Amino acid sequence: MRDEVDGLIEAWRSERPDVDVTPLEVFSRVSRLARHLDRARRTVFTEHALEPWEFDVLSELRRSGPPYELSPGRLLRATLVTSGTMTNRVDRLAAAGLVRRRPDPADKRGVLVRLTEQGAERIDAAMVSLLSYEETLLAPMADGDRKQLASLLRSLLSPLDKGPETSQS
């Protein structure tokens, strides 16, 4: 079985035999897969009137468990955005009725962002659709292959998720 990356690698090996293009065998495939998944996810999210960033924020709140609320700081760390970006996102989600702000009882200056019932319904429905789609993508793979792929991807991603401050020590 061949894919687009095989042709890309052959071309590079032909043009630059002096360079080891082996990393492209992994990272070009990961990159292409990410683009395909991003397109497919956007389609699923559009069916539920969500942008990808909205899905990310609502998912983080939903996964947090009852009462489904987090500080904006926790949300920005989880979604890897800046404080200003998170403020804008919470404002837009609140205007759409998907979240609401409330004062943080533990910090008089702080606020908590809470998932509304409408937000919970929207994220739950989108999650079911997303999982259904992703299951169809994985269907041709045996369970053992899925587990092996997940493990290999985890070993590649884990050091990156820890960030530069962890990997420098």
C-alpha cells in the first residue's frame, strides 16, 4: 500500500541523496493526517454550530466534572492560548449562552467559567458525532494495532506536551 508521502520521500531521496529524509516518513504522515482530521472535525463541529475552539473550551469544562466550571487560567493552560484570547472566547461563549461567569468564592478578584445546560447539551451531541466519525476511521484497524499506534503516538507526543521548560532540565 502506497500513500502520497511515499512519492514525496522518493522525490527527496532522488533530489537530495545526501540528506536523510527518514523523519519525513513519520512527520509528513502525521502532518497530513492532522490536516485530514482537522477538516473532518470542522465538518462535525459545523453540524453542531461549533467552532473548533468552542469545542475545545466546552470539552475542557465538560470533562472537569460537576459543577463543570474552571478558572479562565485553567482553561487557557488546557487549550494553549493567551489570556486575551481566552477572555475573548469566554465572552463569545457567554454571549451564545453556552457558558456563564460567576465570582470565584475562593478569590474575590477571580471568576469561574461554568458550562450551561445548553453548553452541555451542545458539547455532548458534538462529542457523540465526533466519536462516531473517528470510529469509522479506525474501523479497519485491529484492536492491537490501535493500541500500538496510540502507544507510539503517546511516546512521541508526551515530551512535546511537557513543554520546553521540562525538557531543558
